[in-house]
Amino acid sequence: MRPGPSNLITDVGGLAVGSARDDPLKSGVSVLTAARPFTAGVHVMGGAPGTRETDLLAPDRLVQEVDALVLAGGSAFGLDAASGVADALRAAGRGFRVGGQNVPIVPAAILFDLTNGGDKSWAESPYRALGAAALEAAQDDFALGSEGAGTGAVIGAARGGLKGGLGSASAVLESGHTVGALVAVNAVGAATVGEGRHFWAAPFEIGAEFGGLGPAPAFPQSDAPLPVKRADTATTIAIVATDAALTQAQATRMAVAAHDGIARALVPSHTLLDGDAVFAAATGARALGDPVAETLMLGHAAAMCLARAIARGVHAARPAPGDRVRAWSELPAG
């Protein structure tokens, strides 16, 4: 298993990602889309999720494909980002055709970043416009860290927390399939071990994609640390994707398996205080040779990519005026 050429989710051919951020707001939106609808599934394991149209992604529902997936800050206000994306897609003639109308299918998930120090005194939610801007910016290449839905993200860590961020990673399997992950990291749990710079995801790092420090020299043996964030300010939201031809049921199982990546990279994870949700997307460009063995490997690769993407997002976060916590780059060495 090796990274794709860009080590981004867009190594899955046909996918594009766009991000928009508002620096005074300390929040933003990220959108994954493609030139044509794609199969999607979802699995939610956190205790405090905020989502839109996730019920539609169950394998027994009428609609089997989506036009875009949205990750946004802003708590419940951020769900409005999907409306901005849907408006723009409809204007472009995209959407599920019903009753003579095009209805774009745009599931979304949000994280809570309302208490991160940004200016939240809007008279009208800014997320609809941010969603449209993120879609307009969609392309193969995109920045990580304090971008898009990860702009104002904060995670747990010793001594008051760290900045989270937008992360991505990819892998090419022996079968020839490509898998990628996109994540906005805003968890109760910590991505780093104790008070140091080492990542929990270090055993899965490829090269020096998030610093190359290797595993921590020692790991805490005590109970999981108490949250250093407020109990209502968390959530890690993600998309894993592949070029494999998957049914909606198979995509859903891929989303389930990908949650292992959250557990490998964040301690603790999937808490009552998080809204952890993972979407899975499949473009269908490459058929499965062995549906059982290859879907198993796709799920495993999705978990590995997601763990790496989480660390990459935290590693790439940048300091900004008004921050209430440090970025990883500001931690002391040694």
C-alpha cells in the first residue's frame, strides 16, 4: 500500500475538493464533488451528530447516488452550506430528476466551532455563501490544515488543547484500486500522545507526511484523559472515497470500517460528546475482482487513510490571530 501521487482524496480519479474559509469567523466549508453523481454511504458513531440527508443514504432508499458531500463548521448553522451547494448545482443542471425538476442530493455533516474566538455575530448565516464558494473552488489540488471545515477546529490535548484542521491522505492497493480520506478534525480526544509532539497515528505514517517523528517513546497506561474541551464543542467528520464499483450497501460498510481510523488517531474517540460521522463515496470506475476480499481491503485502507489524514490535518494547522489554543507547529520540540 502506497500513497497516490498527491496523497489526497482527489487521487481517486474524477473527484474534486473545494474549500472556503472566513478568517474573522474562524470557520469554513469543504465540499467533495464529481462531474457525475456517485454512490455514497454513511455511518455515524458519535453521540452528538449534526447531519443532513443521511437517512437518504441507507441502502434501501430510492436515491442511490449523490452530487456532492459537504463538511462544515458552524454547528447547526453550518448545515446551510449544503443549501448553497445545492443551489449552485441546480443552476448547473445537476440533480435527481423528479417531477420535471432537478433536485441535487447533497448530504452534509457539521462540527461545532462556535466558541473558538471567531466573530459569530452574524445577522444571517454565512454558511450558504461559504458552501457555494467551496463548490466553485473544487479542483484536484487543495490545501490542508487551517482551511475549509477545519479552519476553526480545535482538538483535545494536554495543557489546553490544540488546533485541529482539514486533513487528507490516499493509498493505492495491490488490486489497483485507489482509496482516499478527507477529514475535519475537531475532537474531544487528542491526536498527540501526552504533552509531546508524537501522534497516536504514527505507526501508520508513510514517509514523513506528518513530521516523521515515529511512535512516542512511552504511552500512558492510565485511563483516558478527561476532556480539555467543553463537552458540547466537538466532532470529527470525514469522507472516505474509492474508484471501486460499490453498491450503496458496500459503500456503507466501507464507512463503518473507516471509523477504525478515528480510533487509531484520536484518544478517546467516538464519545458521547463527539458527533463522529464518516461518509463513503465510490465513483465506480474500477470493477471489483473479488467482491469479498477486495471490499475487506478497501475498508482497511479507508481506516488507514483516515488515521493518517487526521494527523496530517493537525500537523498542517497554522497559528492565526485570536486563536485560543496553539497549533502543533508551536509545540516545543523534545
